[in-house]
Amino acid sequence: HRDLHSFPTRRSSDLAPQCPAGQSCTPPQQNNWVYVDLGTATAVSALVLYDVAFGSSSLAMVEGSLDAAAWTPLAAPISSQQYQLVPLSGTARYLRLRLADASAQLPAFGNGEIAVF
């Protein structure tokens, strides 16, 4: 299995657009997903989430990809819980946890853990 124990978090200063004085800038896209690179295409059977909250979003999608461009659902949408085991079915090199609400933002993960089996 593959573990991803901590995640890079974004500070509010990282999200603020850096614009020259007098010019307007487009804010960066929300950070509403995180993915794990498994290294090679791998049959996946389970995702374990520990202390991973979705913040204001009520549902998240678990998706897989062979190229990190085209994504396919690997499980039914899941809700935010302290600990959960999510059965998966499929083959993927990349596994992504994405909030269903595109305007939501993943919170800092701190002690959160994602394990892929």
C-alpha cells in the first residue's frame, strides 16, 4: 500500500494574487483536491482516510487516472468522517480525492492520513 501522511498546505499569503500596483489579477483556483502518484498503474481496492475533514463541502469524490488528465470515479461519493474505509474498484496510477463542490477548499491536513491499498 501507499501512504501519504501529510500534505502541503497553502497559507493565505500563497493564495493572494501577486499583482503589480494598479493592475487587477485573477485569483488562483481553489485547492479542492489532492492526489497520490502510485508510480505505476496499480489495481486499487481500498482507500483509508484518517482525520481528513472536507470542511464546508459535504461530499468528496475518489477518482483514478492513468495519466493525471482524464479521471474516472472509483467509488461512490463519500461524506466527511473522522475515519473511513472506502472500497475501491479499478486500476490507476494516480488516485485523487476531490471535493464535489468546486468552490470549496480542502483545509490544512495537519495530522491527516490517506492510505491506498
